[in-house]
Amino acid sequence: MVAIFANIAIIILPVFGLVSIGFLSAKVRLISDKASDGLAEYVFSLAVPILIFKTLSESRLPDAQPWGYWIAYFAGAFAVFGISMVLARTAFKRGHTEAVIHGFSAGQSNTVFMGVPLILNAYGEEGAVPLFLLIAIHLPVMLVAATLLVEGNAGLSLNTLKRLGKALALNPILLGIYAGAIGKVLDIQAGGVVKQILDLVAASASPCALISLGLALNRYGISGDFKASASIAFLKLVVHPALVFVLALLLPMPPVWAGVAVLFAAMPCGINAYLLAQRYGIGVKTSSSAVSLSTAVGFVTIAFWLFLLDAG
């Protein structure tokens, strides 16, 4: 038992330790908001895409995708999406658009800033392929679903579809995935000095992402609407991974893929929920509070899921 908790500590403490460094650096004004924005942009637009490109281009992909993996994760994601929407309309008396924001917040995991460092720390290279394949599908599916639910209520427009298509086509994370897939198919791998440069940038992705997350938590904080934010955080941290865990036991998939799916679901609310709320000008306080609250409480809940999975 002691060895199990020691392994969990080795996985989780460095991750949340770096988040804490970012948070405290912003709190004492060691790092400004301007620098925080720059670091987040570096992580999202350069470091993580290069890490994904390297991983996919150099990894051995499975001959057949375990379909149970996809069903388990997205069945859980859309279940909490729907539950959160119903709670928003009935328990919290919110309108349709804000209910979608609540649902998106509950179903959208923090993949780049928290998921990548923690899951790689837990499963290493063996977990990289299922992790990055899920990232490739996760953002487009969840974002398209949320946009269609919001826009479809008033009738979809061609401009909306064009804007959505452009955002997905030019998303840096997806570009890294496209490049990695092409590199794998054509057997293109970097070598020499180019490889050394890419290795250095890729190595910076995880620590920079975690410090950037800490900086963001200081900025957004927990600002009112606590009951709604707490319900979203509970759905994200407890219900979503619980559903995926049960489905992973019932559906066929390799053990590491099952662990990645559960941990992916156990990640806190993604920052994209806050960005979507900002775009529509509604539910901003609730979504930002849910991101901060779920990240803070996630220290405990993620440790529980790691224990249950016997990861590391």
C-alpha cells in the first residue's frame, strides 16, 4: 500500500507542484499577465504541437483502433454534457446558451495544459499514442457539438460553419497531429541538428504548460456562482471518469488505453469552456470558476483515479 501511494505521489506531486509555482509567481507578481499570455501561446501554438508531431511520427501505431476506447470516452463525455445542461435549465434556471456552456464545461477536459503532462508521467511513451489520438478527436467533436447546440437554436448560418471549419483547420494542436500522421505515413523523421532542436522544444511542453496553467488560475480564480461551478466540477472529476471506467471494463481495449481514457476523463475542466463562454458573452463567471475549482480539487480526485487504475 505504501509503495502504491509513493508511486501516485511521484506522478502527481511534480505536476501540481509546477502548477503551484505558476500560481504563486503570478500571485506575487513575479510574472505579469502579458508574460502569462505569451507562455500560454508558446505552449499551445509551438511546444505541444511539436511534441505531438514527434510522438506520432516516431511511434508505432496500432494496426486496428480499439473501438471500445472511443465509445467509452465519448459516451461518458456526452452523458455529463447532457446532465449538466439539464441541471442548468432545471436547478439553476439558466437559458439555452448558458446551459450549453455548462454542458461543454463538464464534458471538455483540460487536455493540453494538464492531460498531456500528467498522463505521460503516469504511462510514459506507451500512453502517448492513445493520448494524442484522443486529443485529435476530442477538441473537434466537443467544440462542434457545443457550437451546433448554440447556433442551431437560432438556425445555423453559413458564416458560422465557415468560422468553425477555419478554427479547426488552423488549430495548432491539430496541425501537429496532421504533420505527425503525414510523417508516419511517409516515414519522415527528423535527424541531426533538427532533431535536437525539436527534442528541446518538445521537452519544454509539459513544464511550460503546467506553469502556464497556474498563471491562468490566478487570473480567473473562483468568482461567484459557486453551486453551479461545483456541480460542473463534480460531473467532470467524478461522474465522467466513473462512467468511462465502467465502460472500459465492459468494452474491448488494451489496459493502457483504458487507463488513458479514464485519466483523460478525470482531467479538470478545459480552458476552452471559458473561451467559448467569452465568445457568446454568457456564463463566463461560471465557466472560469469551474476551471479553477476543478483544477484545485483535481489534486485529490486524480490521485484517487490513479490509485484505482494502479497507474505508474
